[in-house]
Amino acid sequence: MGFFGKLFGMHDIKVTGNMHVKTLKDKFKEEFGTEIRVYKSTNTGKGSRLADDKVTLASISDKKIEEITIKKSKTVGEIEDEFKEKLGLGIQIMTPSGDGFAPNDMKLKDVSKIEK
């Protein structure tokens, strides 16, 4: 989590179609202290492909992108479902160490507290 995130707490992130994948990943890491993986489709399982950092979210979605807000009070599963339903994209929220997936029933604000 960035200096201002620690000083002022976590802030919601507004996600739009013209946002680049790298911008989303950087903002997510800064605000919530953990990584987010963005995939080229809603498939996040075996054989799925990560999205290139340089592309916009709209360019890799087959849906008309609705604006969403990532809120710290939502669970990991709710956020992942919202990306799938409203953006047509698959994401995975990782643990702070980056070597595992955050539990779907955990509030986003608590993910950064998982032991590294």
C-alpha cells in the first residue's frame, strides 16, 4: 500500500473502459496492498491468458463496458463477479505475497492483512 494509502486509508477505485490494464493494476496495488490479475476473457482457469498491460479494458472485452467502482467493503468474490458481469473480464485478486488467490469470502480491505 502506498504512503498516502497508509496515511489516509484505502480509497475506492473507479474503473472505466478507457483505463489501461497497467493503470488498474498499479492503482489496485497502491490502494489495497495486493495484486490483481486481469485476463483477456472471463476465463481465469487453466489455459487462460493474462491481458497485456498496454491495452485498455474496453479493447479486450466483448461487452460494452459499464463503469464500476471497486469498494474496500466488498468481498473478493463480489468484485470478481462484477468484473465478469459488467465488464466481461476475468480477474483474480491475489494474496499480498502474490503466490496465492485471496479467499472469495474475504472483504477486500482485509486482504492486505494476510501474512506474507
